[in-house]
Amino acid sequence: MSIAVALILIVIGSVVFHFLSPWVMTPLASNWGAIDDTMAITLIITGIVFIAVNFFIAFAVIKYRHDPNRKAKYEPENKKLEIWLTVITSIGIIAMLAPGLIVYSDFVEVPEEAHIVEVVGQQWSWSFRFPGADQQLGKSAVKHISIDNPFGVDPLDSSGQDDVLILGNRLALPIDKPVKVLMRSKDVLHNFYVPQFRVKMDMVPRTISYIWFTPTKLGEFEILCAEFCGLGHFNMRGHVQIMPQQEFDLWLQTQPTFAASMLNNTSQLLSVAAQSGQELAQNKGCIGCHDFSGNSIGPSWQGLFGKIQVLADGTEVLVDAAYLKESILMPNAKMVKGYAAIMPPLSLSELEIDSLIAYIQEKGATQDTATQKTLLSGAELAQTKGCTACHSQDGTRLIGPSWQGLFGSLRETTSGQRIEVDDLYLKESIFQPNAKIVAGYPPVMPPPVLNEQEALAIIEFIKTL
């Protein structure tokens, strides 16, 4: 009986949660409302089956519960029941498959009047290419990719000379105009995804894939990579701006062409793009592994310029412009001690490299003096770094020891050692969380993403509890 009641409660709870859930789809901003409708039909059918099956099980558990005075009836087959189940199941499957096939048919049939735009993905940034006045994209190939030709456009193809190049993570498109998006990757698997447009597609190296849609709402929408592509995957973001046709035409006219970029050896291209070192760091995905906080995957840029770095082989090197340039073009030539050789080489021009180095030098120099002013309080850090998910402040037992009354107390470790919780122990527990585990708690705390100042701020906060 308890099993039947549990099944009924699970069904009722699931239905109530569905209607009261705060998690909903993003607002639709394209012509692909049919995809939402298909998902709704599938959810309704599977929901009905879920409710029916669980209610039937609950009914069977109650009606046919154990009775010593009742014997089971042997019935090896029931053709009438089998026919009903086959028919109902077939109808349900057809009802789910048919809308999807209809939508897929529309999805692969691109309207003849659709505009063309090419999306190029690489770790961890986006770039875009529009056809010029001839409305034809020039041929491209991996063998043509270089610092001066990042898109790999064939310089001998006349149709590619007027192609419009967008070196950056910001794309513009006209509203209410169908657009066919051609996609290719320069390195690993990526996936071009704008949630509001409802369509997405993998970008496979050496393969051209495509999607199409018609933007229906003005505004700015975020571009995401929906395929894990390395450590900087989370930072592979961009934006697409949907604007009126006239405004889009004016924007497109201000962008450089392939011929202009080759003529001036990318100088004109960079001047038009007007990318500062900060924009380059964002667009090229550098800040996915390097930042000015001191807790990044790669060496921090905070106070980096002019610093003496210890390399993996024990030698020391002065961080100057020459060293930074070498590290950008050949990232694994001189590895800093304590960091993995995972940085991919970047295809940057001399101007871009100089701009990026200037940004590291200027921003890193001012960051040191601003650290104390911008440092979050210990309480704020404990919240933003996720500490409070495992450590309570009111004595409540969670995954890790509560911070209430922790400082100054005596604790027993899993090895049987009794230790006093002081500044040194707390600092060791933050940076080497599994060195001395308190008895009764699992060794599940991950290494922190904190610098020393942030750790000290959290320790001071713990003392107040």
C-alpha cells in the first residue's frame, strides 16, 4: 500500500512542479516557434504516459495486493489487450515523430532569399564573414590560414576579395530577414547556439554545417558555445545584435573587406576594428585562463610585467615585452613552474600583440594598487566562492564543519590527531583542503580559486563567528 501511495504522490508532485517551476525557456526571438510546439507535444504525450503508467501500477498494487485466499489466474496471452497496446503505442509514437519530421523538413529547406553569413569558431572566440557586393563567399581552406589571413580565404579567388570580415565576438543581423549561417571550426568541436533562436548546430573541423532562421525581435542576444571545447569553453561567448535593415546596412559598410586587409597587411583591418588590448583579451579567449585576480588557470596578469618568473626547469626569466611576445606565439617554449602546458598558440598580428602586451603592462600595474580597495569582504567572498554551500554559519551540520565557534576550538582529525583551529590551520585547510580532514566529514572539498588576500579575508570572517 505504501508503494502505491508513494507513486501517486510522485505523479502529483511532478505535475505540480512542472506548472510552478521557475525554470522556463528563454523568450522566442525567431521564426522557430514550431520547435517549441514540437517540444510541447512531446512533453504532453510523455507526461500522459508517465501519469497513466504510474497510476496503473498504483491501482494494480492496491487491487491485486497479496491475499492468501486468492489464487493467480494463468493467462499466457491476451490478443485483445495486445492489439490495444500496439495501436495506442503506435499512435503515441507517430504523434511525437510526425511534428519533428515536419519541422526538420522546414529546417533543412533554406529559403532562396536567405542572406548568408559565415561563423568561424576557434578556442575560445568567434569571428564572422559576410559576402560582399557579389553575394558570394570566397573559397577558404586551412592551408591559407595565417596571421594576415585568419579566415583562410583563398587570395586567388576573385569572389572573396569583397568579403566583409568581422574579427570579434559581436555579430549584427537585420530583423525579419531569413539568414543562412554557414559554420566551420579552425581547431576542435564547437557549437553555435543562441537560445532565443532555438536552433543550434555542431561545428566540426574540416566540415561546413549550417542552420537558418529569421530574427523576429530587435535587441542583443548572447551567443554560446554548446560543445565543450577546452578549459576556456565557459568564456567562449559573443553577442548578436538584431537591428533594422537600414541600420544593418550602415554597420556593414563600416566593416573591412578581405581585399583591404590583404592590401595593407591587416593594418587597415585592425584600425577599422579598433580593438583595444582589453577587447583582444576578451575576443581571443585569453581571460578564460588569465586575469588580474591571482586565481586564474594560467599565470595571473596582476603585476606580471617586470616580474621575475620561475620556469618549469628551475631557471628564472624577466617578464618583459619580448618574453610576453614569445609566450603568445609559442606558449609552451618557456613554461612557468606550476602550470600545465595547455595554452594553444594564437594567430595575432604585430599590432595585436603590441596592444595585448600594453594592456597587460598597464592594467597589471594599476591592479596592484587597487587590490585592497576592490577586495571583497570575507562574508561576500564566502558567498561568491561557494564556501557557504558546505559550511554553515549557525552551527547547522552540512557537508563540511560549521564555521560557528570554529576558530580557537579543538578538533580531531581522521588520523586521530587533535589540533587547535588557528590561522595557520585554516589557511592550510583552504589551500590544501584534504591535508587534515576533521573526523566525521568526507574529503570532498575541491582546491580553491582564491589568492592569499582573499583567503585571509575569509579567515577573518570565520573568526567573527
